[in-house]
Amino acid sequence: MADDGSMLKSLNNGLTLTDQVVAALREAILVGELQPDTLYSVYRIAEELNVSRTPVREAMLRLADAGMVRFERNRGFRVLRTSIHEVQEVFQLRLLLEVPAAYRAAYEATDTLVKSLRECLIHMHLAAVDHDELRFMNHDRLLHELVLGTSGNKKLVSLVEDLRFVTMTLGASTVDRSRTLHDIADEHQPLVDAIAQRDRVEAAYAMRFHIIHTGQLLLDQLIKEGRDPSGLNPSWAEFFTTNPDVT
């Protein structure tokens, strides 16, 4: 990990100290400052972030619960490598959580929510024009958070954020390989339209299609890149294809 204190750039106002540390550690993992299988000290992380060890430990416990790190007794922690089988499980969980959330979002949609979702889409298309993948993904994540947020369940929002992050740490992306940023933005349009029309079933269908399509493209891509496909279930999304009723 770099010694220039760059993780501090991730600390943001408006969050608890533990939330800030979680955000900083996630970014450090994503950009490669924290490498898989390398042993890191909680004490050193605390020193670099200029915080006490308590919020670092609490942040590590949350990351461990999300399957991102593993504690080693009296030694520290290691960032875990994500397997292709885990990626498949992530998308199965996202289907279980986000499809009903889309249904509920359409049921409880307000004009404010619809406006915010449409603004996210506009920003996604603008970022696509500039080919700014980081800015695009930030608005993509916000759009999903807005949909999930209609549940009023903060743990649901946090859990899906963790699931999305697990796939991000692979360093794998379908952008410019299986599809363009514009393609991804277009996949969100039916979801936003359905929510705007308060059409619960269509919103659920749109979310289901988007997650299954994204998951399968990423799995196919990882296999082409040499990931071991053993243990994968070829019909991982079958239930969600043959049983669309989320009412």
C-alpha cells in the first residue's frame, strides 16, 4: 500500500468515522493500494488515516462480513480474491434483493424520485459521451441506490453496495468489451420509465433483465479471460427467468 496518505482522499464529510474508513478502504482495494493476499496491519492503516484503531477495526468487521477481507488472529488482515463462482452468487443475491426493490419503487414512486432517476440517466449519458467510466459508474450506483432507498431499509442499500463492490474489485468490466457505456445507460431507461409510470411489474422485469444480462456478460468475459469456470451453475438465473411474478 502507498505511503503517501492517498487513502485520506476518500474521507468525506457527512458520514460516521467508521463509514469514512470503510469508503477509504474500499477505494484503496479498488485502485490496488491494498493488494489481495498481502498482510496489512490495523495499526498502520489507523496511522495512515490519522484515526484511532477502533473505527478501523469496525470498518474491517464490516468488510469481513461482506467477504472482502479476512482477519488473521494477532497478525492483521488480508484482502480476499473474488472467485468467478462468488461473482455468480453476487448476481443471484442482487436478483433476490433488487427485483422486489424495483417493484416497490414503482409502487411508492414520487415525482421527486422520478426526477432524480432521470437526472442520473442524463449524467450517465453525458459521462458516456466523455467516456468517463468512473463518473458513469458513480451515477449508475446512485440510480440503483435511489431505487433501493424507497424501501427505507438502510441495511438493504448497504448490502447491495457491498455486493456491487465485490465484482468491482475484480478489475473486470464489460465496458468496451461486451457493451458500451451508452448500452449500459440504455438498459436503465426501461427501468426508469416503468417507475415513472408506476408500473410495478414492468419495473421488476426491467431490473431483472438488467441484472441477468450484466451478470451473464461478466461471467462469460471472465471465462474468456481464463478464469476457472468449475463450480458454476449454467442455469443460475433460471428461476428468475421462468418465475417473473414478484408480487
